[in-house]
Amino acid sequence: MKRYNYFDILKNNFMEFKMIEYIEIKNNIASAKIALQGAHIFHYARNSEKPLLWLSEVSDFEERKAIRGGVPICWPSFGMNNPDLPQHGFARTSLFKHISTTEIDADTTQVILKLTHSKETLKLWAYKFELEMKITISHKLIMELTTTNLDTKSFKITQALHTYFSVSHISDAVVKGLDKKPYFDALTSKVSLQNGDIRFEEEVDRVYQEVDADIVLVDKERKINIENEGSASAIVWNPWIEKCARMSAMKENAYESFVCIESANAMEDFRLIKPKCSHTLKLTISS
Ligand code: BG6
């Protein structure tokens, strides 16, 4: 981590990391790092195990730039689902407020961060809201993203917990649990039906719909279970060689070491949230 040139300054339980602050958690079971910008968890590992989340070695850790890796929050729009907003919305580059870090017991720590509307967000998206991210660090990694409508009019969101999973090698990775599900292929703009498990031999960029069971990611070293609640869509993405070379904050061969499986409400699985109502997208990762 020294490559990021962090200053090693302990302020309460925050550390300064170039220009952005993060919270560091260590308990009997696992460790994690969560940036206040974007409520972005960029490290999670069970003690004496390899990190579960992939993080680009050349990621930016700067204000207004999304970290490349971990779990960026795409909100209030996934991809370019709302063309008036930046790609993947504005939450991933917005500064969240740290509400609490609670040691539930020696094995379990819970962090709550919140983002609310501001002059700046209202200019981009004309709704009053509260967005709460609750992260539980233990044997499992649990993320609960709750959107509350504080406005007098209903709003529509698309969103994703854009998880970058670390894999032994992309050629070993197999994604199970999406057989027979329809998907929108972002590379061809066509809808197809998944036939069997997903393996990676080229660029993959798909929005799966009607997702109603756990997704399992298998590689040579482990089996990761991805359980989604409040979601019926999932994105499976790997940029492969050419796109990886064009992408920001990624080394040329980075595509070999991660797969994104994104727990989502995307495309037809958008959510309409009425005034005073909430919606929670919950992701539980275990291995
Ligand atoms: C995925 C999209 O969710 O995010 C891809 O399906 C996109 O098309 C990827 O390239 C990364 O997006 P960004 O904005 O973080 O570079």
C-alpha cells in the first residue's frame, strides 16, 4: 500500500490517504478499508486469507475520481441508464458522512455512512434524498444500500454495487447461477439467454435480468457466494485485453486478475421510490 504515498496520519480512526480519507477496520475475523468518498470499500480480507476484493495497483486515490476496484456504488443511475448523469451516477465520487463505527462483538464491526442531497446534487438530479450505506465486516461481508425519498415527488433509480472480485486468473473464473437468464449484451445491444455457466475468453459486458438465486464465482482457489436482496438484475463484466488497455487507472494486464459481478437494479429492474419510502439493495458475500 505504500505505493499510494499515504501519510500514515491517525486521526481518531481515520487515516489520510493522499487526498481522501478512509476508515480502517480490524477485528478478530477480518480487516477492511472504507473510503468516505463514495462509501467505497476498497479492501476486505479475512485474517490470513487473500483479499476478496480486487484493487488496481494504479488506482487514483483522489477527490472526485472513483477508486478503481473494491465496490464502487453506482447511484442514482447505473451506467448511462440516465443520460443526464455522469456514467454510474454521482455517489461514487461524492463525500459521504461517517455516522458510526460499531463493534457489535469482537468478530463483527459495522460502519454506517450517509449521503444526502446538496446544492450540487440537486443541480445534477432534482430530488431530495438520503442514501445510507451500512457495511458489516465479519466472516461475511455485508453491504446494505438504502435509498430514502425525502422529496415530495417520486423518483426512479437504477443502481449497482459494482464489486470487483479478485480471481486467481481470469481463465480459471466460472460464474454459476445465471443459466437460462435473459441478458442484455452491452457489446451487441442484443438480448440473449444464458446457456450454462459463464467463462471468460473475450470481453464480457452483460446485464442479466430475472436474477432470483445466489450467484457463485469459482476459481482455482475458492468459491465465493453472492447473495442479493432487493435486486433482480446483475452485471457481469470483464474488459479483456483491448478495453483494459484503454481504461483509466488499470494496468494493461489487469483484466487477468478480476471479474466484476454487480448486484443491481438496472434497466427494466429500475426502482420507483415514492415520497417518504425507502428501498434497500443488500449484498452478502461469503466464501
Ligand atoms: C460496468 C459496465 O458496469 O462498468 C462497463 O458494464 C464499464 O461497460 C465498467 O466499462 C466500468 O465503468 P467505469 O465508469 O468505472 O470505467
